Amino acid sequence: MRLTLQTAGDTHEFGLRLAAVLRPGDLVILTGPLGAGKTALTQGVGAGLGVEGRITSPTFVIARSHRAGAAGVPLVHVDAYRLETLDELDDLDLDTDVDAAVTVVEWGAGLAERLADSYLEVAIERRADEVREAVLHAHGGDWAERLASLGLPVGAAA
């Protein structure tokens, strides 16, 4: 599935919509260059889940856990940019059990896939005109069905 996200607000809004199909234990891996909108998307997911606290890039702390709000699903937000091995990812002392949370890993391709049997990869590219193109790849589980339930046809603008 490919989405065109015209603005940062559209990226945030897509995160809100995506949150509606997320559940505890889910892994979402975000890829894309600096400034592509990975954190904006995660902010939308967090808002959709109703988690507590402000969601900012975890670049310097590597990982942040956000307590569950009204929806009852916490969020673990990881920046894997500086991590080189799965052991380094496992060594993070996260406050929230990832099996009970939605886990979003920025820069996680090639590393975080091993954290779950199935996952969603969202590759975001920023065009020269600042419009973002997001390509969603379902890897196992029921991700394809959940994405289809969002009602976004291939090539749709979100």
C-alpha cells in the first residue's frame, strides 16, 4: 500500500488512523531519511492510542515508554539509529513490557524485525516538494487484513 502524505499534519493523521488497528504486542518499524516524518507518524499513533506524555524523538535516550491512557495500550518508542545488534536492543531497560505495548522502532530495518513474528514496516520518503510517500509492507500475521480495514486504496492520499 502506498500513501501520499501532503503535510506533516497528514502524516500525524495517518498515525491516528493506524492506531485504530494496533493492539498490544504489535511491532511497527519505520524507515526513511532524517526529516521524513517518522516521529510525526509516531506522534499520531500515540495520540490515537491515547498514551500519556509528549512524544518526541528518542534519539538521545534510545527508547521511551509512554503509559497507557484511556485506550489502555502503552507505547514503546525506540530509535535504533545508534544500535548495531539485537542484543543492544534487548539490553534496553524498557519500563513497559513490549508484549503488552505497541512498539514503534525508528531506523529499525535490519535489526528490529527479530522482535516479533509479524510486523508492519512503513517506509517514508520525502520528495523534493516536501510531500511524503509512505509505503506500507505487511510482514506476516493479519497485518494485510488490518491495513485493508483502514479503507485506504493503493496509491491513496491520506
